[in-house]
Amino acid sequence: MGYIYTPFTSRLENCKVKILKGELHTEDNSYVSDNDESQVMPLIESTCDDGWGRVKSHDFFSEVEYPLPKRLKLRYISKMESRCYDIDTLINDKLAEELWKKQQKMFPEDPFCDVVVGIAPFGVISIWLQGKTRSVLLQRFQAEEAKLNEMEQVVYGWMCEPNGYESMNRKELDDMIRQYNVRYVVLEECWDEEDFSWVEFDREDLYYDNLDVISVEDICSDGTFNLSDGDDEQFNYHKAGKPERITVRWQEDDSELFAHFWFSKVLVSKIYNEFFETDPEVRTDFIIRLDAKNQMFQLALKREGESEVSIIPNYTYQLIVFSDDTEIYRSTNYRLEPGQWSWW
């Protein structure tokens, strides 16, 4: 069976790399002729700082069908560390095929169209399958440190000279790309001013004529992103990194509302590390409470089977809310002028 896809690379922000050799092979044998274009697909090198797991929007389109890649050959220099890494490894094409067909079946209008290879310092490699609105992590690898050959030494030797500069260490990188077993739970609750608590609203009291969650969209630190609607499996437990941005879209009475949460990477990392310290694999509800009428919003984490919740402090994120394209709320730490959007 053939697939139509573009092979991209992605890198961490501010962690530039120089790819010496980057190829996806559609056969699993270790040797393929350089002239056999049907079996070797050169990786398209990232030229921008779009972020881990994300690539610049593109207009590439090919009607040529290829088998899914079975082998990755990658050799690169991490400029941050001034080190060379090399990897020649098999890709789980059976899992890739399973994920690809599942996406095609569930979201026929948004099939996967890219195979993205993430290249990070310390030899960390990730591979994602991506469509326009969602991305899944296929595999993660560890490349080996390597020495430059004579030709590479002549051309690129200066890149491997010690520079004394590292924008992050290995522990910080591992923490950033770690995945958690989470699901989104948007609660139909309102803020009770008298009791200073969240309570389930009573439809008979007509506090709301109607409230329906349309979608939850996220961008996460592990390189994945998803646009989930009410019938989506992303509302079930799934693997995802720490949130960098979450957008909730819902219908309230006759209006359509959007809440955009932007997270501080440092602060949300601290919250997650404390919450998941005892059990990083525990199934966890990411709770979202929305009361636009009272301008009250809350995020929290709750372990499966437990009643106690851990509130995510509102200083951890910036928040802006729109109703039918009109801004109706912004958090006090959101400091830009009306109409302007901000990223941490």
C-alpha cells in the first residue's frame, strides 16, 4: 500500500543543528544505492524555530505514493554542545501503518501528510506522524556520539570546537519531552459567589439555556498537538506532554466562545513535576472549568479514582476569552493591548 507524505525535520527552539546526512529508507536493509530514489527520501531540513515537533507550513504536494519508512539514517552536529551524533535504526513501520489507517478512518478529511523527525541535543531523536490538526509520537531514539571523518573535519570541524554554551541540560530536555497519561474533562459547572466554590449548574434554573463543548485544541511540549471534538478519543486517556497552549471552544446560550490558555514552560513544569512525582504513569484528568458569565475560569489535575484535585494556579498561564469574536475577558497577567495576542 502506498502513502503520500513529506519527510520533514524539526528541532528545539534555540538549539540549532547541522544535518550531515538525513534519510528515510522505505526498505529495511542497511545498504541502499544512493541513486535509488524510490527507496531513499532525503529529510527536508528545518530552517526556522517553529518549535519541537512542528514544521513551517508548507505547500509541498506530491501524488507519488511511497511505502511508510522502515529505516532512519541520520548524522548531525548539535551546535549547542559542539558534538556529532549518528544513528542508523529501524522504524516501527507496522505501528506507523496502524496509526496511519486509524487516522484515515476516524478523520478522513484530515489524514496524516507528514513524517517529522525531531532532532535534539544529547542525541535525542523523535518521529511523529502529522496531519493539519493532530500529531502522534511514533517512536523515540537515542543516537550515539560520533567523531567527524576527515572530510567532515575539514568542512565542519569548527562546529565541534568547545563553545562553553548550553541552552539546556539533559535533565531539562528529558523533563520537557516527557509524556503523561491524561484526558480533558470540561465540567459543566458555575461559580457560586456565596459559597466560593464550583457547583454543577441546574438547567432547570435557566442559569444557562445551553452549554456544549465543541472542541479542545492543545499544543504540548512533547511535540504533539491535537484538535479534539466531542466524539474524539483525545477526550479519553492518551499520552501527551505538558501543555504549551490549550484552546477550548464551546457554545453558551446563543454565543460561541473561545478560551485561550498560554502556559509558562517553567511554571507548568514545576506543577507537573510535583503532581506526578509519586506516579508519573497515573491516569489523570485535566479538568477545565468555564464560567464566562461570572468571568471565572479554573484548571486542575485529578488522579483517576481520587476525589481530591490539584488546582493549577492562574499565574501559571495567560488567558484571553472571546465571545463571537469579541474579547470579553483577559487575565491580569495578560499585558498586551486589546486585539493583541501573546505567547510566553
